[in-house]
Amino acid sequence: MTTKNRRILAVFIIIVGALLLLFAPESPGGIVLLVVGIAIEIIGITLEKMKGGG
């Protein structure tokens, strides 16, 4: 995966994670969405920070 593709994917993942965090309702299902959103944010940030070929 090229650096440009990885960066585009990371930005997309970060946006999806932010939307999940924003729209998570205050219910047990919302807590699951919140945790998934946080996990997606971490994955996106990790992809953004990765260097080298993939």
C-alpha cells in the first residue's frame, strides 16, 4: 500500500470513528458504538503514523 493510499484510508477511518463517537446514543448499544469508534480512531491514527512500505 502506498503512503498516499494509506493516508487516504487513515483519514477516512478517522472520520468514520469520529462520526461513531458523535452519534453514539446513551444506551448499552451506544456504549458499544463508542468503544468501536475509539478503536477505529486508534486504527486510523496508527495508519497515519506508519512509515515505509506496506
